[in-house]
Amino acid sequence: YRRADGLIREIDSVVRDRQAQELLRDWPLPVNPANWAEAAGALSEATLLLWSEGQEGWQSNEVQDGIRENLPVLLGLLAVGLLLIARGRALMEGLTQRMQDQASARGRKVWSLLVSLGQIAAPVAGVVALAHAITLSGLAGPRTAVVVEALPAIGFILYAAGWLAGRLFPKDPHQSAPLRLPAERLREGRFHTAAFGVVIAIDALRLVALPPARVGEAATSVFVFPLIVVAGLLLCRIGQLMLAHLRSYTAGDEPTSYRNGLIGLLARGAILIGVVGPLLAAAGYVAAATALVYPAGVTLGLVGLLFILQTLVIDLYGLATR
């Protein structure tokens, strides 16, 4: 046992050293115009590769025979997928609103929250159907298949961020919100939260379509930098909204609770990371900036999810005890 424990400790030490070296490693500067040509070439090469794979698949007699054999299934998957992607979220939003208007006073919040999860499930199911249709058609080559397999996860990131934005910064003035903000600031919060999800989804797509091992460090640095800048700006704006919530409490001379103290700490941390992250990326520390900015946004999302779950537990207790 002592020998095994000693080996495990040595392995852990090696892993920590490698992670530290990777975070502190200086990548090619993304603001250096000399690296932009390499990034443009890598993007063009990846685009042409995906296009050529689709073209080769379409010209293949075997693929064409498979499409004709599976045509009813393919058309059904495409129709269902496009319908769920285009209208699924809106339909579930309407159903959620009807639940809020028609359900009993005790169960209104609980049922509306549970039904609102369909705003994630319905469009993600549409993305899954669309990805399955592309795979079943046989048009996807090796690189295209990797991208298609990642589409459901990317879709989940997008729609989960949109759902979280709607629950944390609700449109309905009668719906309880974790932050005390006016309607225009709530609209701003919905946009920033959903936009951060879009940035994470684009970065996930970049990792699949343009992996660093394939395109090189210079191109990866150029691709990552604008996403880091946008994510940092969104973090700063979300942090400012959280501070605006605290100022609304301060204006009413209400004592600072543990909850508001935590919100203030997270807000200042988000603003700090939103400023430091892009500066690190501009200086070439792309891995360190990525390890700061994206986890910070995900952490804020998880804290917001905890507030939603806390409200759900309170509503379930009220529903059970009448």
C-alpha cells in the first residue's frame, strides 16, 4: 500500500507540474499580424476539407443508394429536427406562460419551472434528429462526422444558457428573480447570459473543427483571442448587473445578508476576471486566460442554478404542506 500510495503521489505531482507549465506557457501573440495569415489558412483549409467531404459523399453511388433507401426516414428526421429547432423553444415558452396563468396558486411556480425545461429538451431533440439524419445519409466524411457528433452537446450549451437567462432575468414581472433589477436591466441580463452561452458553444465547435494539434498554436491563439475578449466583456457586464442589484438593496437601507454578500463577491470577481483574462490572452498566455474566463462564467451559471433550485425546493415545500 505504501509503494502504491507513493507512486500515486508522484504521478499527481507530475500532472500538477504539467498543468502549471501549460497554464504559464507563452503562446504566439494573437495580436501579431504575422499569425493572422496562418489562422486564415487553417480556417480555409478546414472549410475546404468539410466541403470536399460532403461533395465526395454526394457523388458516391453507394451514398446515393443509401439516401434513396432511407429517404422517408431522412425526410422525417429533417422535418422534425427543423421544426423543433425553429419552433420548439417558442412553443414551450408559450406553454410555460399558460401554466403560470392557469395553474393553481400553490403549484403555479413548480409546474411552470418543470415545463420550462422543455425549452431545452425540445430544440436539443431537434438538433439530435438533424445530426442523426446527416449521419444516416452517409454524406459526412471523417472530419465532418466528428463535427456532427458534437452538435447535440453544442446545442445543449446554447439552449441551456438561454433557459438559464430566462429564469435568472425573467420577462414576466410577476416571476421572482434572484436579482432586484428594473425591466430594462433584466433584458440586458438575458442578452448577456445567452450571449455567453453562444461564446462557449462557438469555442466548443472550434475545438472540434479546428483542433490545436491540427491547425497549430499560432492559429489557435488567433481563433481563441476574440472569443476571450467577448467573454470577458460579458463577464464584466454581468458583474455590473449584480452590483446594480446590491445598490438597490443599499438604497433601501436593508442590511447586507449572506446571500447579497456572496453576490457582491462574485460580481467583483467576475469583473476582475473579465478584465484580466483578455489581457493575459493578448500577452500570449492563452491557456491561462481560457482557464480563467470560461470557468468563471460557468461558475456564475451554476450559482444561478442553485438559486433556482433553492426557489424550487421552497415552492415544493409550500405545495406539499399547503
